[in-house]
Amino acid sequence: MPSTFLGLNTGLSALNHYQASLNTTAHNISNSDVKGYSRQQVLAKAAPAVRVRSSYGMMGTGVESQKVEQLRNAYYDTKYRDSQSRYSEFNGIYDQLSKLQTYLNEMKSETGYTKLLSQLNSAMQDLTSNPSNATYRTQFTQALGNFTDLINEVGTSYQNTQTDINNEIAIHVDTINSISAQIFTLNQQIMNIETRFGNANDLRDQRELLVDQLSELINVTVIESPIMYGEGPDAVDSGATLYELRIGGSLLVDEMECRQLKVAAREEPLNINDVDGLYEVYWVGLNDTLGERLNFNSKNITGLIKGLMEVRDGNNFEPFDGTIKEFKTGTEDGSTVQIDLAKGLDIDRVTLPMEGIITLNCKEYYYEGWEASYDDDGKLNKFLFKNLTVPSENGRIPAEIDFDTIDGKEGIVGQAIDCKGIPYYMTELNEFVRTLSRYMNDIYTTGADANGDKGLDLFSALDLQGKDFVLTPPAGSAAPAKLMSGDSSYYRINALNWSVNSQIMTDQNKVVVSYKEDIEQGNLDASGIIDKMIAGLDDRSMYSQGTIAQFLQAITTSLAVEVQKYDTFSDNMDEVAHVINNQRLSISSVDTNEEAASMIMYQNGYNLACKVISVLNEVYDKLINQTG
């Protein structure tokens, strides 16, 4: 038999439900413009019916408001963050490559390489008209100096960009740590509220918004699982959840721990022109030590930081890579390892640092100096790395390796990064200056200067003592069988230090115009050397891309193609992210028109519940106070 006041309680349950629904709707409308807010609604169900001893059997008891539900779709959240992370990566690459393109575009301006090559050609033409004219000789050396300065400026700009990117990476890592700490705090607050059967929807929105921001810097995996009281089939859902964030499978933050990331400068460069102090990102270990390095070269990691690192370190998947053929210990060069290349390497494209880190069968070793052997085609195909060491408690000790475990395995210096970044374009510029220097020096050193002395190298660079490297061997000497990393060679020239021989720049009598026999015969109008150099400016065989101008144009074209490619990639991923975001907003965003309609519906329900109570009040008044 139901209670006499069942109808009154039923009306009261409806009144409470519509009151909660009106409050929740008001909350939605108030937060309709708040970024990251998710629409909420009251989840209700019919209250348990009661059995009555009548033909109709059961009688309803009203409505139960179970909880205030947050309207989100985890699938759309995950897809949005993945696409947003990819967009940030591609857009980061696009922004940085656009800066590099700006420097090359300046090379094409009024003071760019086209203009300077034209001035150099004119200076050479003037010199051929009057080889002994001091003014024309000075104009020639100044035109050469202007051209080398242009390449130096571009190389320096690239290094400055590399430094800027490096600093930006450190800032973003600090941002990740800050966001992680905020999420950890929210995890604690949410769990504390929800384990007491409270409502933490607004805190959950703040947490999800932070995860959205985090995914722009680096992609994260969200794992949320319910907390159960008890075990097995008798376990009861507590209403709270465990919330984990992972980066590449490694835990970043949960309800118990908030791990931090840390940047640390590389001990050795990966490429010959890398600036000092480029950062790697590590997990923080015990006592603020460096833990495992975060491998941004993995396909499982995306985001803005990865995009920045790809531009900073990108070598177009062309690291130094060969096969381990020999390992020795106790030699005069300490522990050494020989690496054979499948394809000979031209000296103009050698990017190995003089000292660095070599990875042998996936383990890193330090080396100090190297030497390389030439094959029959004049390519470098065998490299011997010297003084291999490994870290120890007291510094570094000579490496000890069981050769059988590494024989035939891979030996690599640097990382294989599939992006044409700063190291790639620096390698292109290095090839440009080395090839041009070798070509012109071979012509220039066959002549004699105004004093009748053999011509010096026209292009060179200054060593640590401020002296020009001697690149052309003495007449009659045999070609070297090996290239030593510390030797005076074209390997020591790069886009940053390339210059005209300092002796030629300071003494116009050192300018070579003609051959020695012409000078000895008193032929003051002879200009055989300069004539060859003029022809060399348009020699299509100098580079595989063609002439000097065509090689530089090929670099600018390659960069323009890369910029356009990543612009397209970023636009596509931005469109994908936009579509997915619209889909998730269709579920979670607040539409004020819909909320206004819901408010009218709830208001009507509230009024009807009040009417039910009012009517039943009259019934009970008649029944109790006026009957009998």
C-alpha cells in the first residue's frame, strides 16, 4: 500500500528535478562564451516504482536526478588533439623555413648574388683590359670580398636562426612543465571532489583545455579509467576516475606523480656548422639528474617542438652512415673504428665535426679526430675515427668493444632527420664555397702575381692563428692518399669562414692575372688566368646543377618548394582540425537559443510540478482538515 503522501512526494521530486535543470541551464548560459566550457545537463530517470495490492500492480514515484552530466566526446577530443599537434608541427616548420627563405631572397635582391656576380664579372673584364692597373686590381679583390661576405652573412643568419629555435625549444619545454603541474593539481582536486560524490565538471573543463594547449606543443595520450571500490564482480564504481597523460608511452602526469622535462646542451655537435649548446630534451631523473632522452625523431611524437627540432637539425635524411669494418684498441690513436661507406663521399659535402659522437650498433661513443681514404674516383669511402672513449665516473676512458658484436653493423654520426633544415642548407652552402674555391684556386695557382711569384690560393679561410689555410699542394707533389680532419684542406672551409686570401686582399701585387711565362716575356696585356676565371663563372660543369648562379638558384628553388609543401601540409591539417573541432563543439558547446528553449520547457515543467503540489495540498486539506 503506497503512502498517503505519495503524490506529494512525486510532485516534490519533479519540482527538485526542474529546479536543478533550471540552475544547470542558467550555468550553461552564463558560461556560453568561456573558452573550453562544456555544456552540462541533468541526467534523470524514473524513480523506483512501488508495489500496490491492486490490479495495476505498480505505481510510479516520480523522477530521480542522478547527476549533472558533462557533454563531451572523448573520440573527438583525441582526434582533435592529434590533428592540432600535426598542424602545429607543420606550421612550425613552415614559419622557420620562411625565415630561411627570406635570407635567400635577399641574395636575389639589388645587393644579392646576381648583382654581385655581375659586378665581379665587370671587375674581371676591366682587369683584362688593363692587367697592371692598380685600381682595377683593387676593384677585383673588393668584388670578390663582397661576394664572400654575402655567403658569410647568409650562413651567419642561418646559425642565428638555429640559436633562436634552440631558445624557443627551451621556452616550450618550460611551458610543458607548467601545464603538467597545473593538470596534476586539477587531478588532485577533481579526485578529492568526485570520490565524495561531488560535481567537478568545471574543473574537468579546465583540465581538458590545458590538455588542448599541451597537444599543440607535443602530442599526448590521455588514459582515463574508473576507480572501483572492491574487486571482482562485487566492485562498485566510486564515481571518480584515474586520469593519466603520456608522451610516447612514458607517463607525464597522473593523480600521484607529475614528471618534468629538462633541456641540456649537447656535449658535441652533430654537424660541422652547428652552434654550440644545442639542446636535447630529457626526462628529469632522481635528484634533478638527466633521465632518458626524449626522442623527437620518433614517428610517435608530433607537435610544435618536433617541428622546431626538424628545422634546427634537419639533414634531409642524409647523416654520415656506413658499415663497421674494423675496431682496434691500444693504437697510437687510442681505440679506433673504421667505417666503410656504400657510396663514396665528395670532400665538398663532408659534414663530420672534427670531434663528436659516433653511434656504433645503437651505442654512442666519443671520438677525437678522423682520417679518410680516397677511392679511385677521388671520393672518400673509408673513415677511421680515433680516440674512441666512453663516459665514466672519473671522466672518459678508452672504449672497449667486442668487435664480433659490431662487425658489419651500422656506424652513424648525427641523426637521420627527414626534413631539409638548417644543417641541410648549410651543407649546400658549404658545397658551393668548397667547389667554387677548388675550381678557381686550381686556375689561379697556375699563374704568377705581379712579382713573378706563384699564385696563392684565391679563396681560403683563416685558421685559429689567423693564417690562411694552404689548400693547393706545392707543385710536383703527389695527391694525398688520405684526408686528415686536422689538415689544411677544403674540408676546413665553410660558408661561415669562407674568404678571399688575406694576403691578396691587402696587397694588390698578389693578384694573379696571367701566366708566369707572359710576365717573364714582358707581356703586360696578357690575362690568361682572368680569362679562364671569367669563363668559369658560366661553366655548367662546375656543379651538377650548372653554373654558380644556377647552383644558388637551385638552393632558393628547393627552399621555396619546401616552404610551399609545409604551407600546404599545415593548411590541410588546420582544415582537418577545424572540421573535427566543429564536430566536438556540436556536442559540447553552448547554444544560447537551445538553452533558452530548454529553460522555457523546464519552467513549464516546474510550474506544472507546483500545480501538482498545490492540487494535492487541497486534496490533503479536504481529507485531513475537513473530513468528519
